[in-house]
Amino acid sequence: MPFKRKRGEELPAEHAVLNRMLASLRAKVEHPFRIVKRQFGYTKTRYRGLFKNAQQLYLLFALANLYLVRKVLMPTTG
């Protein structure tokens, strides 16, 4: 949880630094979720059984990892 400032007071410098570090970490963790939801259109889990739902999520997050490094993996032409 990020540190919040009290009303009428400034946030201490060390808390601001920790908030920036937490935000950086959170962005790295949350980014694959955005890809799965927005790029792949996964919004709801259909009732097909826990095993099938888990397998679909594993596949989607594996594809999201590939999507994140797609520029490194694709050869450049030129």
C-alpha cells in the first residue's frame, strides 16, 4: 500500500521515494493483466471447470509475455 499524506501536510521525502518504488513494481506486475484484458479481450471467466479456466489463463499470460517482448523476438528488415 502506498503511503498517503495527511491533510494539510506534505509527504515525507522517504515515503515519496518508497511510493515511487512501489509504483514502479506495481506497473511491472499489472502490465500483463492489461494485455490479457485489452489486447486479448479476456474479461469474464466462463464456467467450464477450474482446470480449463486455469489452463486458459496460463496460456493467455504466456502469450502476454511473448507480446511484451515481441520487438526483441521479431527480426528487423532493412
